[in-house]
Amino acid sequence: MTRTTQPHEVVERALELSRADGCVVIADEGSSANLRWAGNSLTTNGVTRGRTLTVVALVDGAEGTASGVVSRAAVTADDLEPLVRAAEAAARDAGPAEDARPLVEGVPAAPDFTEAPAETSSAVFSAFAPALGEAFARARDGGRELYGFANHQVVSSYLGTSAGLRLRHDQPTGTLELNAKSPDRTRSAWAGRATRDFTDVDPAAMDAELARRLAWAQRRVELDAGRYETLLPPTAVADLLVYQQWSATARDAVEGRTVFSKPAGGTRLGEKLSPLPLTLRSDPHAAGLECAPFLLAHASGDDASVFDNGLPLEPTEWISEGRLSRLVTTRHTSKVTGMPVAPPTDNLILDGGGEQSLEEMVAGTRRGLLLTCLWYIREVDPATLLLTGLTRDGVYLVENGEVVGEVNNFRFNESPVDLLSRVTEAGCTEPTLPREWGDWFTRAAMPALRVPDFHMSSVSRGV
């Protein structure tokens, strides 16, 4: 197998080589282009390509079906059969798979399954790069320094199974992170964007936004730890709710291990989590946030099963007008819990807020804090989903509708589920990039939220 061998051919050959009772093969063909800059100058750029092959072998036995999964990068022609045999050996060595189900059938084949993979290149930055250069010049003239990173990746995933599925999805993912710093490094501001193709990002607008924040930071106000009315921008809301969604598996809730479990048994399905009519949902066809319309599972867990590969994904409401309406299930955990099948989808949208922009919410604030983003988020207590983390790159004091200065950073202790119960205002929903989870989850749209008593548990001296 050479580099010119097409991914669909690799999938078909691996299926031909299989001696197992069932087989799933996923070929992920990826390419990426990136730019880095520091001190108002480009530093590096590059383009990479690669392929990863995942083989899932299924072996039937007297006690059930076992699964073995092996993934490898840069598989050559000589490596292909050993890879398939390794997956089969792993299946024979494993016990019966708890999540074993018949492989998915009846999904129409992708019409472009046999076509070459999609690719990105440095051309994706053809309009963005000159605009970035102009932003460098303005920043230099304004006495600030820009640092950052732009990355664009396209992954073409080819899924083939012994049950006859032949599916394919091309996933473009772009991220832009821009930091502005004062020359003495005492002031820092951050902005990030997610994009499919870099045609909808404006470096000049982002630089202007960061310049305004650096100007706010010229006045410094020291505050103690405590509870403050706080405006969480969409990026911070995304970081909290993405983590909440990762924790929303049905089986763990039924077994009493999560914030979605009832103390006396059962789950909190149907319970009102927020006084506001907020709807948290996923939709593989959401405009601008499109993702795979079928399940791609490279491993099994409580949130996904290799046996479910190819399962069609539908729009799903996880919270409906403030009430918990769905938890994540595989076909197996659906049977165990009695809940409808609800596989994870690679985007997350919070709707149901108002029409106000973040700037308008600031204007309506008597006294409170405006955050830029959250960082270093870690779980403290799964039973309440208590999280801790840090603010970063600018926390601002708002008085009588105006930002009057920058305050020190904080460590926070909050549960996103508890926050939803205390939110008093939500702004308009807009696409956003989670700052903490942007390496793993980029397709999000969130409103800003007003929390009357956000818990800043201690002061942090980070910038």
C-alpha cells in the first residue's frame, strides 16, 4: 500500500483480510495547515498529512461476542494484514463484550465513498493571512503585540463494515486564537474563533476587540475572593457545558455516580434545571456547525460503542426549555437503562436566551465582573459536577453599565448544573470557541450568561 492508495481501497482490503465473525474498519485521512505568530510577526507555517486505520474485530463465542480494537498510523501494505490479525487476536484474548450488539445495517452507502479524500492547504489562508498582516501593523502602531495560532484541518473518515455499511464524512475544522499583550507583559487579552474555512474570521475586528480590553486594563483594581455577579461570555459557557455534556451518560446516572442521579435512586430526567427556557441541543446538520451525521466510534465506553458504528445521528435536545430531557446512551446502555438511544454528536448549542449582545448585558450591569475565558478546568466532585479552574487574560470590573478597570484573576469553584439553576439572564446565541476544550471540541454556539453569585474561591496571580 503506497501513499497513493485510496482510503476506501484500504477499508475494502482490510475487510477482505478479516477472518473474524464481524469487522469494522475506519480509515481517517487528515491534512492540516497552520500559521503561528509572535510579537506581530509570522514565525512558522506548515502543512501536514496523515492516515490512521482502526480495525475492530468481532469474534463470537459460547458466552457472547468479543471485540478487539487496534489503531495504527502510517500503515503500509506490509502492515495491513498484521494489523487485522492483531485486532482478531485482541478479540480472542478479550472476554465477551458487554456492549455487544448486531452491527448496524440498512444505512444507504455514501455516494462519494470511492472518491479521493478532501484536503486542506495553505490556500485556506489566502485572504486571512494578508488581513492578519494588516492587524500586525495596526497593533504595532498601537503599542501592543499580537501572538497566536491559526490551524485548519480536514479529516475524511471512511467507514466500512462486514454488515455492508460504506459511509464517508469530510470534516473541516478551523481554529484561531489571538492574544494581545502590552510590551511589558503586564496586560493580556485573548480572543478565539472557530471556523470551517477562515472566510468568516476578521483579524482586524479581533484586534480592535483586544485593543479595547488592553485599554480597560490600564486601571487595576484588586478584589478579594467571594461571590460576584458575573457575566460569562459564550466561550466560558461553552467550556462549562461541554464538560457537563461529557458527564451526561445515562448508565452512570442510573447507577448513582453523577450529578444527574437522584439521591434516592433513578435519574433527574424531567427535572427543571433552569428557570430560564434554555434548550441545550446537538444537531449534525446545524448551519456552520455541521459534523458527522452518523456515529464514528474508535473505542467503546459508556458514551459510545464500536458496535454502533454507522448509527445515524438525529437532532437531539438534551435540555428542553430548562428541563433535562435526554442523557447519552449507546444501543447497549439504552437497553440497560430503558432510555431512548441518544448517541453523542460532535456539536453543542444552547438556545432560548434573549436577543441581547454581551455589550448590551454589560450596559445593564450595576456592579459585576466580566470574564474573558476560563482555563485549567478540573473536576472536583462528580456527584455534583463541581469544577474548579482559573480565569485568564482579563477579568474586568463593571460599574453602572461601564467597564471601569481590570481586576485580579481568580480560581473558581462552580458546578455548571448548579449555575444553570441560578442564571438570571441569557444573551443571544452565537458561534464560539471553547478556550479550554478547543483541542477536542470546537463546534459550539452559546449565549453569554449572567450569574448573580459566581463563586471566586481564591485570588490567582496569573495574567
